[in-house]
Amino acid sequence: MSFTESFNAKMADAAKLMKKGVDTCKVESKVAEQQLKIKTLTKEIGNLAVIKLDNDEELKCPEIIERYDAIVEARAKIDELKAGKKNTKVICPSCGEKCANDMSYCGKCGAALKDEA
Ligand SMILES: [Zn+2]
């Protein structure tokens, strides 16, 4: 199996796992899929880097940058998933409206939702 075939097979598996993660709708499994993706990409970058170094080639090649960008994306996705998990509703102290906890003011009455301190 060529490097590209092997990489594509791993990506297909990752995609299947990611679909599974979406189906189960669990943040933990979604984070785990992203972490698996990062692990796979990191390994592929390592392999690519060795091939490039063996051939005395520039390391900043598109194949590596492409995978690195995907890693950055996956890391952002993990942060997003973890933030979403923590994103519980905040009850407005003034009117009792349930507001997203990243909001500073109540969407209904405009009262400040964050602690003044
Ligand atoms: Zn309110």
C-alpha cells in the first residue's frame, strides 16, 4: 500500500468514526474523534518529514502544511466542543430568563448577567 493509499484509508476510518460521533451526539466522543484525527495527522506529518529529510527536501512542503492546518482545525473543534459543553444556561437575576452563559446582559430585560466583582 502506498503512503497516499494508507493515508486515505486512515482518513476514511476517521471519517467513519466522526460520523459515529455525530450520531451518538456525545461531546466526549466527538472530542475523542478529533484527538484521534490529530494523532493520525501528527503521525503522517512525522512520516512525511522523515521522507523529506531523507531526500534533503524543504520541510515546509504543502503536504505537511495541509495536515498541520487540519490539526489546528481539529484543536479548534475540540476547544469549541469543550466550550459548548460548559455553555450552560444562566438564569437572569432580574427576570428569570434563561440566557447563554457567554452573554453579558439578559436578552429579555437587559440586566447584567455577569458578576459585578
Ligand atoms: Zn432578564
